[in-house]
Amino acid sequence: MAEKISQKSRRDNAAGWLLNIPYLAYTLVFFLIPLVWAIWLSTMDWNMMSPDKTFVGFKNFTDLLHNSKAIAAFVNGFRYLIPIVILCFIFGLLLALLISALPEKIKGIVAVLFFIPYLTSGVATSVVIRFFFSYNSAFNIFLRNRLHWDIAWFQNPTTAFWIIVGIIVWKMSGYYALFLLAAIEGISPDVSEAAALDGSVGFHRLIHITLPMILPTLTTVIVLAAGLAFGIYTEPYLLTGGGPNNATTTWLLEIYNTSFTSFKSGSGAAMAIINALQIFVIIQLITWLMNKLNKKYGV
Amino acid sequence: MKTRSKAKTAILIVITVILLIFSLFPLFYMIFQSFAPWDQVDKAVVSSRLTLRSYRYLLGGSGTDNAWMWVRSLLNSLIVSLPTAVISVLVGLGVGYSVTKLKFLGRKFIYQSLLFQMFFPVVILLVPRYMMIKPLANHYSGMILPLCISTWAIFMYINYFVTLPNEIFEAAKIDGLGELGIITRIAVPMTKSVTVIVFLSMFMTRWNELMWDMLVAPDIKMQTLNVLISTQFRSMGNFPGPMYAASVLLTLPIIVMFLCASKYFKEGISFMLK
């Protein structure tokens, strides 16, 4: 018997490690080594080509305090975070509630249709948005001739910023709606029936039954949207270059430019670390807040 | 009562249709502009006549110094995305199965390592990864390798395998099936819907990748379609027609793939929440 067990566990050990070799090798080469390297790099002044590297300690980090672009990226992290999380939450929830109220037959296809924007590349949407809002487009000619609105969409910090927020919300809402829809559909029929018997309908039911029941999924959606807000790159890169006046810039854009356009690899690595810390703190804060809500109102 | 609920359903459907028109408008706009004659692009949502000129320009290979570059970039996108999706599925399947169903020494360690990576911002690794992969610049391997394994994909499999009863796998072992047999004859068929979702999602993510491909493959012959559109974006500003057509070529294959597989999604999404 003992021999059998050891034979079995030996077989499990061999197979287990064999199946995990690719993952472990990848983690070592493309995760652990770059991680140590990044921390080392952040204390260096090096242009990635010359043989001279100088150790500068925390100078790369303290320099960021005087770097207007880095400060803009830090602040914009919050400026993007707040509207994107709120709007994705609202539209995702509204879409999910709408789809769940539709007849069973068409639910699936409608959910898939709302999901399509999620599949589009940021590059393709940027092409459409760029030309749609260009000076001589039908849309802008209409605004000028009929409404006498002459808006240079990408030269105005406010409109440029909101166009990018709009693209992200448009792209993600249908995706988050899918999560929320699954959660709403997952509420057990017993609960729904009891609620109906108690006369809990409409808004009352939404606040007292549906939302508390799907609170864990709402948390997931909010955390995902927050993470996403810090990963914006393609749209500002193609549409505004981070301008005007750094109004639309993001960490990713600045890290890319600092590292690969200005070749300040140490400064770029320092930016990436600060960015990661900012994301980490925000996500922890949101999770903590949602857990509190969950304890108070969840089921 | 019945007529009231019918009226309610009708109103809901009308609202849905209006929202769908808004939601899909950018895509319709893109498609119609790609078929518009070049002097009518962006002048109307639907132009007075439709033409294939933009597509002929891209796919006809009539370029001057970089003939066929658009066709080439489309192939590059495929060459990069397909192996990425396949490797993600294979690794996800292997790790997912072993971590949940095999009691081997170190499974906890691997699980912890996965959790740590899942929530780790990859942006920190960008610069060092680029320096490491520089010798492979403008090679497919340099584009594929650093992005071919996804912790998300692995977790999709882990979460699914957890829901499968251990008895199935134990019984197969007692019947004398080897590890390879268990994977190919039991694990693979049972995880079909996860595999479809992981494959398509990884294919799409890789297909839509911009920053890494821009860094690693700046050579115009190696650019993916996504990168080529970005690099031609400014210089082609006066020829929006072909840019719209290129965007359609970029977007449509992904949408068609997902629509074809949409029946697997309902099953998949409900356990993604766990």
C-alpha cells in the first residue's frame, strides 16, 4: 500500500513538474530577471547604448518631482480613473439590466452585439475618431454651418480628454455588461419570487435585492475598470500625443517616450515603478472599500 | 396583464435597438467610409456610390517602394497571433490541470506565483524585456515569446478544472490511463468551451497589441497590421479611404471569429465570475 502511494505521488510529481516547465521557464526569463533588472535600472543613469552607466541612487525618482510630464501622468491617472470607472459602472449596469429584462430568445444575441466594441483594436477606433472629428469632416461642417460651433476637438484639452474617455467607455461597457448580466441571471429564482411576493419591484427591487446580490461582481467590474484606466496608451498615442498641455497623457505614454524616444532608461524604469505603486495603492483602496460595502449591504 | 407586459417588451426592444445603433455606429461608419469614393470620404455617412478602390489600393500591391506591405502586415499579424493563442491554450491546459488535479510538490508555490503575476503591472518589465529581446528584434520569435503566456488564460483553466469532480480523473487513473491519455482524452474534451474563449481572447489581444510590436519590430516588413496603420496614420492623413479599409481588415476578422463562436460564451462567462 505504502509503495503504491509513493508510486502515485512520484508519478504526480513528475507529471506536475513536466507540465509546468514552460510556465516556470517563462516566469524566470520574462518575469523574474526583468523585474530585478528594472529595479537595478531605476537607480542608473544610462541611455541603453553607451558603455557608461552611472549609479545615481534615488535621483531618478526625485527628478520625477520636477518633471511636469511625470506629474501630469500621475494626476491624469486619477482624472481618467474617476470618469471611466463611474461611466463604465453605470453603462455596464444599465445594459445588463436592460438585456436581462428582454425576452429569453434574443438575450444572447443582444449581449453579443453590445460586446462587439470590445473586440475593436484601439488603432481602428482611433482612425475612425480622428477622421470623424477632423476639420473638414461632414460632422464638423454640420456643426459649423448649422450650429455655428467651431470646435478644434483635439486642440482643446477638455474635448480631447473626453473623447478619449468616451472611446474607452464605449469599448468596455458591453464587456462589463456581460459579467453583470451573468451575475443578474445567476440570482436564484427563489429570491426573485420572494421579492415579487413582497411587492418589491422596479427601483426598490434594484436597490434592495439586485444590487446587493451582485455586489461581488460589481467589485470585480470596478477593479477591472480601475486597472484599465491606468493602462491607456493607444488612443492618446495616436490621437493627441498626450497633449494639448499634457491634458491627455498617461504613464504608459510617458514611460514609452522617456525610455525609447529620449533613451533615458533609468528614468523610464523609475516612472514604471511609481506607476505600479499608484495602481497598487488605488486597487487596494477600492477593494477595501468594496469589501466594507459588501459586509454592510451584501448577502 | 398580458398586453401590458407585451407593451413593456416592445418598449424595451425599441430602447435596445436605439442603443445598439449608437453602440455600433462607429463600426458602420468605418465600413461605409472604406467603400466610399476617395473624394467623398468623411463627407457623408453613406456616400452616393460605393467602390472598392480603397481595398484595391491596399491589397493590389500597387505601392511604390513597399509593394504588398499591407498584405504582408496582415500575414505578420496572423503569424504572430496564431502561435500566441496556441501556446496560451497548451500552457493554460497543462498548468490548470496539474495545479488542480495532481498532488505534486510545489503546486502551492506555482499557484502563489501565478497570483502574484496576475496582479503585477507588466509595465515595470517593459524596458528590461526590450533590452533582453533586442537581439531578436525584427524576428517573429522576439515578437511572440515575451507575450505568449498569459496568467489570465491559466486562471481560466484553473477555475474551470476546480469545478470538475476529481473522481473522473481518479477513475481514469485506476483504469490505467497515463497522464497524457488523461489530458488528451478527458481534460481536452471537457474544457472545450474554455479553450475556445482563451484561444479567441488571446488571439484578439495579440492581434490588437501595439506597444510591444512597435518596439520590437520597427522594420516595415515585419510590422503587424495594427502597427502599420499606426505608422502610416499621419503620412496617409490625406488619404483616409485606405486607412478606413485597413481598419476594417483589422477589425472584421476578429468580430467574425467571435460571432461564430458566440454559443460557447454563455457557458464560459458564467464561470468566469467564480
